[in-house]
Amino acid sequence: MPDHVYVHPSAILESSSVGAATRVWAFTHVLPGARIGADVNICDHVFIENDVIVGDRVTIKCGVQLWDGVRVEDDVFIGPNVSFTNDSFPRSKRHLSEHPRTTLRRGSSIGAGAVLLPGLTVGAQAMVGAGAVVTRDVPAFAIVTGNPARIMGYVDADRTDDVPSRSATASLDGHAIERVRGVKLLKMPTVRDLRGMLSFGEIGRHLPFTPARYFLIYDVPTKEARGEHAHKKLEEVLLCVRGSMSVVVDDGEHRGEVVLDAPELALHLPAEVWSIQYRYTQDALLLVLASDVYSAEDYIRDYEEFKRHIARGTADGALS
């Protein structure tokens, strides 16, 4: 046992794989196969099974059970009485040969009393609200609440609630969303007269590339999220031609959120920007113009892989 590990007299710590400065408090039981990192705080009445890995600087509050198959990365917070599950169809005296992997990514937080179904991943820095029932993967930085848990927002996304409305005439220069590398919010030309309104864009003048493809997104359940990926080379322009929806963009360093709620507002997404679309109104119709034809190889669908991709590009640029 490393030096400076505190174990309360009423606790049972059977594992020998425990990092320095970890505290194990009253009436807690850690089985022999568990691996616990450094500077972990395990509060009263916690039970940790054998096939469990806990990273560094994790807080596990009272009344939590970590069952076989749970993986907790560094700097995670698990609130009191959070319930993990590892068998979708449990029966007494019937045991799985291998349990589904439930993963809490670095820096995520799980609120008090939340329930996580088996085999899910909670993304980096995500926030699960108190009492939420998580039935599917939670994207990185997402804030989810409710039963079943739905995305309500994103952590640290500078939301631009002051996005100009249909009648706005203000300049968009210096808009907050443009802190995200290469992202541009465009005000497309609009013609108004007694016959109605017309908005348009010309290639080379208003549109930053020649589209090779378009697609439409519509009839999205209002609580569903789409996107959740980046492109290696592809660029896109998003126009919400009816209704409204929100877009979160992330370049690996800065994150922002913008509301598209008028046909003359267009969002230019360059390559290597993580994008999520959500908060669709029931009548929302999103037009997406793409700079190239579809290629599955161009997609990055895992946020951690996106971060690695950006880091590799930064390193290559520094060496060139």
C-alpha cells in the first residue's frame, strides 16, 4: 500500500492498487481486483467491485456502488446515491461472462441520484443532472437532465442569445461565435418588398466555397441532437430556412453556441471543427451545403479522437 493512503477503521480495503493521497472513508468496501488512482476521495458507504478502474483525483460521494465493468477517468465527480447498472436483463443466480463497459470520461460529473444503464459512455466534461436516467451515450460537454435524460445545453459554450432576429440590421462583425477557429456567422443578402422576402447567396461572393452536395434535416424530435462530429477536410454552410435550432461549435480550445433562427443567417463551418446541432423547433428545416461529396473516411465521430487529431495537426505545424 502506498504511503499517505488513509483508510477509516471501519472501511475494508482489499485492493493493493491504490494511489497515494487517496482517502477511503467509513463503511466502504473495495474488492481486491479494483484499481484506484491517486488523490481519490471515496466517501462513506461506497462499494467497489473487482473489475473497476478509477482514475486520479476522482470524488465518489456516499452511497455509490461501482459494479464490474465501470471505468472512471481522471477528475470525475460522482454524486451521492448514483446508481450504476451492468446487466440489461438481470436474473437471480445468473451471471454474465463479461459485463458491458460503462465509461465516465475525464472531468465529467454525475449528479445525485442519477441512474446509468449498462454499457454507456459519458463524454469528457459532461454534466448529468440530479435524478437523471441515462439511457444512451452522453456527448462530451453536454448537460443532460430528465427521464430519459435529454440534452439541455453544453458546458462552457458561449451561448449567443443576442443573435440578430429576422428584422435585425446590425453588423455581425466580432460576433462571439467567431472565437472558434475559422467559424463565421454570415448575414446573407435579403430583399424585402410587398410581395414578401427573398434571401440569396452567390458562390465566390457570399458563399465561401462551391458546393458539391446539399442535404436537408427536418422532422427532428425537439429533444434530439444531431451532428456530434467533425470533418478532416470538408467545409459546410448551415442555413435554417424554417424554424430555429442551435449549433455548438468547438475547435478543441474554444467552444461557442449560436441560434440559427432566420433564413438569412448562415453558419460557415470549416474543416476540423466539432459541431453539434440541437434544440430544433418542430417546424425546423436545416439546409446544409457541403464542399465535397460524402466520404465516411472524412468524419471524426469520437470527441477524444477529434482532440488527438487537432493535437497531431498542431504538432506537425510546429515541426514544419
